[in-house]
Amino acid sequence: MENVFARPTTASLSSCNAALHTGQRTARRGSLIWLLAVVALSMTPEPFEMRWAAGLFLLAPLVLMPLALPLTTVTMSSKLISPLWITLWRIQFPAATLVAISFTLPTGTWAGLMAVPWLLTTGLIALIGLLDFDADQNRSLERLCSQVAMLYLPIGGVATVMTRSELTVFGFSDIIILATAVHFHYAGFILLILAGQVIRHRPGKIVRVATALALFGIPALATGITLSRFNYLYPEWLAAVGLSVVAMIIAWGQCRVAVRKFCGVRRSLLLISGLSLIAGMCMSILFAAGVFRGVHLLGIDIPWMLRYHAVINAFGFALCGVCGWHFVEQQTMTEHRPN
């Protein structure tokens, strides 16, 4: 049976095109669930920051993931990968729906259990990424972006279960644990998948170096935040600024590729995505500088970041980015379709 998510080969253009359409259909269904979840969240007694962050988080499993999975560079180099992809496709949407329901329940055992299927889904994605890495002989940066993105995702899955189960570690607040889940779904997965797409179009050596650094910058930031609980502030500040800078370079590369190679809706979406990422990372640098100095520069605190930085990254960068590259892939399939 043909993999519905694998990158296209000469012999499987129609299958890859079907994967793109399948991802779009799933994302449309997920959009409906997401809207219902946002309405339900608005009626829960959770603090505003938690409800806001939860709504932005749920956009990832329900809408962004179905659009991003067909953009991965996984191949059928291992016989185990194809059945695992089929299984992933069957469980992804139900698991995403269950995690949406979990956020509408009071935190505790039942809400945590409802999030477990999503943790298992992220684990399956990581297993596919690991198998693809093991079978990869070339170690191209494009494929490495997908492989590492898939391996990071279960960290976000664990954080999701923790935030719904009221579990904590090192005394972190619920909002920080939820922010960790958001970080590894957006920066850990979506950013690297889109960076891999940019690398395909040869944006230049600087962007390639920035992409390679981003592979390490994502866990470095999480480590820095953990160390901050023990009053080691330099690692968090350096990691936050470093990751923001390399993300802006990747965004600049995406804008450059969009202007040079695409037109119409594809160019517009990729430009919006890139410029949104640059704006969001500027906010991150100001926030990190404020945390380091013990003040809120320009009034930028966590609630402010949730209202503006998170929204710009979720809708401007991530949603426009995956849609833009989706349309690029569809155009590629059309151009290579046999007459």
C-alpha cells in the first residue's frame, strides 16, 4: 500500500498529490473541531491566559499537523515505515479530537487520559522519523530537518499530558508547561518542517547554517528555561536570543525564495509567514532581554506574549507557512504530471 504522506518520487506523483488533498481535507475537519473547542474553552473557569494558550496550541494538532505531515521528507527506505504511516493517518485526527476534548475538561485524571492518545501519536511520528534517519544514507539537511522535527514532537506530547493532568516538574507553573507543549509543536516541528522546504530551494549558505543551528537551538532554549529555575539566567537568555536570530534568518530565506521563485497566492502566503516570524522573534528578543534584566521592556510580559507573539506565530507564520508550501507542492505535482 502506498504511503500517503511520503515526499514524491517519479513513480508516485499521483499518490503524493492525494496526500496533499488528504491533508487539506483533514485540516478542514480539524478547523471545525478547533472552532468548537475554542467556544467550549471560552466557557471553562480556567484563567484567561490558559484558555488563550490552549486555543492556540490546539490549532497545531487539529489543523497544522495534517497540513505539515505531507511536507515531510520521509521516504519508504524502510519496510516498517509504510504501515506506520498508514497507522498514523488513521489515528492522528481522532487523537487530535480527543486532546481538544481534554482541554474542555477540568484538569485531572480524566483530562490527562484524554491527552494520552496524542502523546502516543507523537511517539509514532518520532518512531517514523527515527527509522527514516536510520535508513538515510545521504544525511541531507532537508531530510534532517524533518527527522529531527519528528523526534522532538513527543516532548510536546509529554508536556500536553502533564498540563492536562496537573503534573509539574521543577516547580514550573501550568502556563509554562503548556508553553513548552506549544514550543515543541510550533518551533520544534512546524519551524523545522518549513525550514526544510526553504532548504530545498537553495536559499544560500547563511540560511543553511541558520537551519543547522536551529536544530540545536530548540532543545537549548528548553534547557535554558529549566536552568532558570535554579537561577542560571544566562543560558535561557542566550538560547532565546540565539534561536530568535536563526529563526529570523530562516524567515528571511523563505521571503527571498518566495520573491524569486513564486507568484500569486503562494508568494503572498510565504511572505506573510516569513515576515510574521521575523516580527514574532523580535518580540521574543525583547521579552528575553526583559526577563534577564528583571523588568518588562515595553510592557512585554507573558500575557502580552500570549496575546500578540503567539497569535502572530500561530496564524501568520505557521498557518500561512504550511498553506503556502502546500500550494507550492501542489503546483510541483501539476508541473510533473504526465500528459
